[in-house]
Amino acid sequence: MSSPSEPIRLEDRIRDIQDFPQKGVLFKDITPLLQDAAAFRAAMDRMAAHYAGAGIEVVVGVESRGFIFGAPLAYLLNCGFVPVRKFGKLPSETVSVEYALEYGTNIVEVHKDAIKPGQRVLIVDDLLATGGTVSAAMELVEKLGGHIAGIAFLVELSFLKGREHLKGHDVFALIKY
């Protein structure tokens, strides 16, 4: 446990789970960080501090764990929150993007009226791995005419080189492995 004057080491609140979701995978479990009020607050405050003064007008959270970080971040940055959801989950007219997974494809979508042309958008998710899901979210934002002002993650798995798919954008991760 950190003393009040010592900053919280967020990486100490990430648990490794061997062979999940399949054999050979070392899963980075963020739930201990979420359960620790001081660590969760520190994570949100550090993300918000990174984007303070960046003119963010809307935060886009990618389903589903991006919602956990995106909504409080939007609150802290005093702007709106937009969910990017899996296909068929949004009730109004949508724009969608299909993207590749390791085995097969998936579709994400956003409401057509969620982002206005020229709006400064911050895309948020819990983890940057290969960059596929966040690239699809970026495509949605761009289809609606939004300007991607930043892309934020709690955790980045650097060895998977997902950042390479996000070149030309401000990519920020609190924890890197």
C-alpha cells in the first residue's frame, strides 16, 4: 500500500492470469485496480490531467471496458460521452464498421448523430493490444467527420505493436508492458 505522499503504482493493481482466455495467453486483469477506489481515482485523474486543455469536446468509449474509463473521463473533462457498441445494441440510426479478429470479424457501430463534424474526440479503451478494435472506432469517428484529438488506454501491451496501427495520433497509455 502506498503512503499518502507516495503516488499509487497502478501496475501493482493489475493481476496476471495465466492461460486465460486460452492456453498460452497471459491475461492482464484490471479488476483489482477497479476495486481499489484510490487506484481507480488516480488512473482517472492521470488520464484527465493528460488531456486537460486539449479542447476535447466528446469522449468515445469502446464497448465494453472503454465505458468504464470513458464515462468518468468525459465527466472530468466536462464533455459528452459517446458509446461505440457492438452491432445491434444501439436503438437509433447508426454508422457501422466491420473489422478483423484473430478468427473472423466483428462489427461496431455508433449513432449517426453522436459526433458532429469537426468535433475534437478522445477515444478511450481499457487496453491496446493489436489495435484492431480502436482502429474501427477511429474509422467511425472519421466517418462522422470528427477530429481524433487523442486515443487513451489504461494498459498497452507494447509487444503486440498495436501503436503502429495508430500512427499520426496522440496515443497515451498509463501502464505499458
